[in-house]
Amino acid sequence: MSAEAALIAALAADSGVSALAGTRVFLKGARQGAEYPYLTVLRVTTPSAVDLDGQSDLDWPLMQIEAWAETGPAAMALANAVRTALQTGELTAAGLTFSATFRDQRGPAADEETRKFRADVDFSIVHAR
């Protein structure tokens, strides 16, 4: 299973995140007409480790998670729920165990096209292939 799929499953299963977004966690972009609030997950980079024995099975992709909501405070509340979920330790979803390292949080920012708000949260997701 991919890191994205495991991350989506872990977020959808987290009680703090699901209390705000339900199971509305999408890969890359939301579905047309998706109800707010929701999350989108995007893999930004895919670094992996090499050790003295050669290629390692350890990856740490950088994931950008966008929390979308009708108001700025609602977007920030959802982004903070994501941050809490991912910083509580190792998560296991769909057979993949990973830990997350927080990198950056931005927002809320108004989206001119939708007139809704988003807050971005970036994490390095460490896992074994």
C-alpha cells in the first residue's frame, strides 16, 4: 500500500480529524461538489535512504495536507486536528506503520475561485517500504 493511501486511512480513522471532516480525505484534489470541510493529500517529494549496504527500505516522502473549510477558523481547526493526529506517535493503517515529522503550517488563506479557506500542513512521513 502506498504512503498516501495509508495516510488517508489513518486520518479518516482519527477521531479528532473525523469529528471535523468525517471521511472526506482525498488524494490530490477534492471530488466535484465535496461537502466542506475536507482534506486533500499530495506527495510533494520522495526521498529515500541509502546506507553502506546499498539501497535502504526506508522512505520519508514530504506530504502536503490541505484543510479546506468555509471559514478561516474552521480550516485552522481541521489543520490543527491533523497536526495532533500525526504528532502523537507512530500510526498504522492498511499494514503500513509510519511516523510523521512536522515541517510547516500556513494559513488560513482565502481561495479566490471557491471563496473558501484552506490551511496547509506539511509533514515528512517516515516508513519502510
